[in-house]
Amino acid sequence: MKRRRRINNSTAVHEANYAKLQRVMPHIHILEGDLKYSSQRNGHQVEIHILEKTKYTTAFSLKLAHPCMHKWVPQIFMKIRTYHDAKVAEVLNFQRHGRFAPSYDYPNPDMFQANEKQQINRFFSEWLDHCLNSSVVFDDEFETVIA
């Protein structure tokens, strides 16, 4: 019997994340570099810091807070890079852990899952889905926090 190899298409997740991000934060492409922005919608608060902006890419940090956050539930922190020409969005850093390898041997010293990078990008996708399903769309202008 022939074994089928399962192929996980990360590019499809990155493309979907870009499309969803454009719906959740339609004004993100006009935010300028070296600034920090904040917006609140239905109790959800998002803080964006543009880290790098070029003709084809934007890298930004995203800090998320939810109204039911408790001290024992940390805020979510991600760094994301969008590639505007390819229309993809990829999570670069999650909860201050970055530079994820495409796959890991398991077990490993950091106890990452074998497909840690893929799971983090899927988490971002699920958060964007949650925003869309809950009508949490940051369609107003972001407030500049720090210039």
C-alpha cells in the first residue's frame, strides 16, 4: 500500500490572512512608519506599531487586549509582515518568540510543536475570523499614541 504524503499549504493560510486583515483593519495600509496607533471596537483593543514600511512590505507589531482579560491571561503580542505585491501576511513573532523554523524535531529544547510556525499563522487566522464573526472591524481611523 502506498502512503500519501500530507502537504500543508502555508501559502494558502498566508493569503487568507492578508485578505482577512484587509477586512478587519482596512486602513492599515495607510498607517505611517515609526508611529504607534490604537483603536478600540466593542471592547476589543488593538495597538499597532509600524516597524518597517517599504514599497512592497509592511512589518508591524500587534498587541491585542480583550475586555475579559484577567491578570492571569496575557495580552497577545505578534509581529506580522505583509507583502502587498504577493498579498500575503505572515506572523514573524508570537509572544516575544520569533524566527520560527518551518518545522522542528520533537522533542526539542524549547518544546515547540513540530509545526509551530504553521500553528501560529493559523492562530492569527482564527483571531481574524473571530473579529469578522463578532463584527469587530477596526474601520475607523486609528488614534496616534506616540509619534
